[in-house]
Amino acid sequence: MIPNRHLVDKCYEDDEVAELLGLRNKPHADAYFHYRGSRWVVGEWKAKYKVDKAIEQLERTVERLKEEGRPVHEVYIVVKSLGREKRRFKRIKGILHEKRGRRWKPCEIDGMPIRLYYTHELRRG
């Protein structure tokens, strides 16, 4: 589920991402896509929980894309729910935050904040 899918003009998903980056049999993000006339995005989808794993997959994919000279402007995680991970992660103004000590710090990859979407929001449009 890609946010605003109707605005996407180029999309690599699953095995296409692995093939594009030479990451076969290695964890990688679920999608790399381009919004018309705008930005390139790396996205990861999780049914439940596993936010840590999603972040690792995004980091590996973004690193590899940049090594290949490909642009990345945003990173997304789409989850059904945070479930028990709510104690450690939460969304503040659309951005994934992690609790560190008493404070909530934004999660970033290569200086880009990780946007967090819930699947029910994307179904509504």
C-alpha cells in the first residue's frame, strides 16, 4: 500500500528492489517509488510490530541506493498497528519517534525522518 498511489509514475516492488540493488537473499525494503515530478521514496510494510526490523531494512536499502547514485528523498513505514511496541515507538505529526530515556526522538535514516502510516488510513485514501 503506497500512500497516494495514483501519483506514482515509477515503482519497484519486492524482487524488483532486490534485483535493482543486487540484494537477493538479503533483507531490503519492500518498495522504491517515484511520485510524478517530485520525490523518490523507499517504503517498508509490516503487518504487525517489528519496527526495528523495518528500520534495518530501510537503512540497508537507502545505503545501497545512495551507493548506486540513486536519489532518495523520503522513507516510509506502513504498519497495521504498533501493538506492544507503543511503549518504545509512537507517531508524532506523521513521523516515527523512539523513546530514549524520558524523551521522544524522531527516527531518521541518513538525515531523513521516517514517516509512519497505518494501513487503515491508506485504505480510506
